Amino acid sequence: MSNEEESALISSGKLHFLEDVPQALQAEVARREIPLKTVMTWKKDTVVEFDKIAGESVEVLIGDQLIARGEVVVVNERFGVRISEITHPSEKPGNIKK
């Protein structure tokens, strides 16, 4: 299915029934590959460093699909993400017509 066909299907409202299907949302701060032998040496208070600089945007994913980027915020003592970029313009909530 082409992008135009997908956009037409979304715009037609034929996927409206999918809007309430729950999705597992993840906010990924950083990712790194390390050898298992290193992981096996970890103990309480071990610090794992990443290349990402504090304050850089985090990635928001559904499954393994990147859908947005944003900044970490604290709301009522809980973490949140303020969305700064939607990565798939054809899937922006504002582009889905009911």
C-alpha cells in the first residue's frame, strides 16, 4: 500500500474503529550495546553511562516504531514527555479525520 493509499484510508474515516485500541507507549532516553560479561559485573549502585547529553530529546515509540520526540518533564512528581516533534506527518492526530 502506497503512502497516498494509506492517507486516503485514514482520511476516509474507515479506520475510526481503531482509535480506541490501547498501545504500549515507551519513552526511550538512550540506547547502548554492551557485552553481557559487562552486565554480569553490575552490582547495586553501578552507574551505566550513555552518549546522550542531559537535556537532549527523548524518543517516543509505539512498539519499535518511532512516532515522536520530546523533552522529559516532571508533572506532579511523575515523569512525562512534552512532545516537540511528530516523526510521521501522515499519522499526526490532526491529520486523521473522523
